[in-house]
Amino acid sequence: RRDGPGLSPNALVTPEAIVKLLLFLYRSPRRDQFMGLLPVGGEDGSLRLRFKGHKEARGIHAKTGTLSDVHALSGYAESQHYGPIAFSFVVNNVNGEGLKVSQFLDRIGLKLML
């Protein structure tokens, strides 16, 4: 199995570890540079076609990760109530339901915006 996105069973990383890394980067002096590398919901990169019709998704800066049986969405959501939230969602054993899983992850991301 190819390990392009880093989701191979040989390179397991927990969502908690990803969030810790995201928090570290957010608090770093290079935050703006790092944030500038992340796709914006509904606008560019791997999130360009996701979050269509949701202008509030511009407050989501995240990366996706996909293998045949794993889908992930990790990054930051600018919550109206809580401010910036670092998040990481990883779904294993997708079994051919990739589009539904991606749509589900997008809905969770939008809920974080509240």
C-alpha cells in the first residue's frame, strides 16, 4: 500500500497527536506562514470543492488525507463562540463509502464554526 498521505497502518498517528501538533504550530511565531499553507474551506486546494454553498466555511483551514479505507480532515475552525479550534477527525474502515464519509466530516467541520 502506498503511503502518500501518511495514513498507512505502518505510520499510525492519533488524532490527539495531530491536534497537539496543530496547537504547537498555532502558538508558534511562524503561525501566519503555516496557516497560509492550509487550504481554505470552499476556496482552494483540497477543500476547493468541499463546503460548497457555505460561505462560513472560509473559517476552516485544513488538510485532507485519504486512502482506500481511511479518510481524515485536520486543521483549524474559527468558531463564532469559542474562537479558533484545532481539530482532527480520522475515520477508519471506510469500505467504499468515501464520499459519504467526506460529507460527514465536512458537516462536523461546519458545526465547529458555531
